Amino acid sequence: MRLRLSGFLTAAALAASGPLYAHEVGGGQAASSAAADNIIVVKAQRSGAPMWTIYTPNGAVILVGEIAAVPKSTEWFPDLLEEATGEADRVILGIKPKVSPGDILRMIFAGGKLTKLPKGTVADDFLDSERSARLEALEERYDKDYSRRSFLMTSFDLLARRLGFTRDTGKDATDVVKKAARKADVPREPVGTVRGEDLLDSLAEAPPESHLPCLDAAMEATEQGEEIIARRGADWTASRIPAVMENPLEIALGRCWPWADDEVGGELRGQWVDAITTAAQADGTTLAVVPLRILAEDNGVLDQLENSGRTINGPVWRKAASN
């Protein structure tokens, strides 16, 4: 049980008509290098995964927007993304946690503290009447008792096991790109690292109340049912980015640890901006797989890159302002 917990938390730390385009592709590149870069871009775009391109004097940076747990029912073509990866000059993948044997032991021995509410308390001690009624209804629906579980573990259980968003999934973009880069011997590296100790500390020190936004979103997604899973996948492959970002499942994943942790989540976002800025100085084509919510959220990576003067070519990621 404790070993399963350590694996689950580690996985959680590591862990959504044609597209409309925000900008036209800019000019100014040398014809030969631009042609090579564009071939890779076109192949990658044909895969169906949403992506954005930053053209530079020396090449291009392709940002593939990834969602976790793509449903098997989602129509996309990972083999085309694999082909594009094999022709890239380098690949950037997600955060690599530095988990030491000591971190694993800490996780095992702290299991109760991470998975349960503080000793002597139950869920109703932290919930208002509306939240309590919603959680009780879900307990009855699924014959579960969440009274002593931490709100984060309750949220994970609702999303993964009751809603079932991790069931019947196909290939994620990270899996496709990592395998293709290894096969083609394309240089690959994580966008950055985060210490396992920092992840564990942020989780262990968080008061139960800090996970209430996660619980609210998880209950909302679970109440809406499985239809939101297929809709999220269809919107993703159709590059309807605002629709994906407004999907209750995507909202829930973004409001839960580690992304909702100001310190850890902020560090992860900053590492992506730094890595993309560095890649834009390199020769050739860089292909990066980035969590979609980090790219397209308000003041996310795409907003920050655009505000720094970069021209972003790709699907519209912001919801149109209402009149």
C-alpha cells in the first residue's frame, strides 16, 4: 500500500473544424533553413496535436501543447508527430524530479500524513454545508467514505477512479516524442529539475484548506460525468484551446497539486519560459512538449513569450473578449 502511494504521488508530480491561427508565419528566414524548418512544422501540425511555432533567425521552436491521458477515442496521428521528432535538432521534455532513496523513504513513512486529514479531524471540520452535501452525495453514489482522507487524495480518487479519466487512454505526446527521439538519436533533455524533497515539503506543509479549490473542481468534474473526457480530447485535437481550458476536467487538473502550489508551480512555469527562450537562440529546430495548461493559462508561457516581443504562430489560445 505504501509503495503504491509513493508511485502514485511521484506520477502525480510528473503529471488534457480546423484550427484558427493567431498570426501568420513571419518572413525573414534564409530560404534553405526556413524550408527545412517548415517541413518539420507541417509534419508536426498534421498529427492533430495543437502546437505553436516561434521562428527565429536561426531556425524554429515548436511547442506541442500536451494534455494528460488522451482518450483512445481521440482522433489524432501520433506517427506523424513521431516522424517530425525524428527530423528535429533537439527535443525538450517535461520536468525531471530528482527523487533520492531518502525521498522515497520519507514518502513511505509520511504516507499517513500525506493521505489523511490531521489526527482527530474529519472532512466536515473543514467543509461548509454546500461542500459537505456535495461530497456526501458522491460518497453515496460510489459507496466510498472520504471522511478521513486528505482532500488531495479524495480529489485524485474522484478524477482517476470515479470519473475514470485515466482509463482507456492512448499515447500522450511526451511518450511519442521521447520514444521517437531515442530511436532517431535526437538530443533530448528535461526542461528542468525539481528536487523530490521540495515536492514532498510543499505537499506535507500544505494545510487541508489549501486543497479545497482542488476538491471543488474535482467534484464538479465528477458530477458532470464521462462526457467531459471525450469532449476534452476532441477539443484538443481540433485546437479549440479555450474550450479545452474551460473543460471541468482540465480545470480540476490545474487546480490540484503540484500546479496549484504557488512556489512549486511557479518554479515549473519559470523553467519552461527560460528553456524556450534559450532554445530560440539555438540553430535548427527545437521541438518541446509542454503541458497545455501551462502554455495557454492566463499569464502562461504563451502570454509571457508574446509579451516579451516574440511572434507566436499557432491556434488562438485566449478566449475572445466579450463586448
